[in-house]
Amino acid sequence: MVKEISKENATQIAIEFMKQNKSSPQIDVAVVEMDHEDWVVRGTCPIDMEGHPWAEKFEVVVDTKGKIKRTHSSLL
């Protein structure tokens, strides 16, 4: 039997992924919800585009085994 990860673990996986890929120390999570069998983590993070600060929204989908299935991000 496979143990499913908790909401908190899915959130932490998404935060670490975003910190690593966006080189941003600040990740603000707005919503964590279950969609079918996956955790969907949504939020924002600041990014620097050619010296100008911008905010970017993101969505990270984490499966019940703790693997990232897909990500999406776009400027606000």
C-alpha cells in the first residue's frame, strides 16, 4: 500500500521546487487543494526581469507520491 503525502508535504515540495527554479527566496502560497488525486499548489513569487521587479503567479501539481507532475507560471 502506497502512503499518500500530506497537504503540508505537497506544499513544501512545491515551495522547494519554486525556490530552486526561480532563484527566489520568497515564495507565497495562496491555495493548496486536492484535484482528483493530485495536490495543486498555487501562489506568487517575486522575480527580477532585467533589473525590474515583477510578480509571477505559479501552479505546481504534485502527485500523491510526492512527484511533480507539471508546473505553470506567468507574470501577473
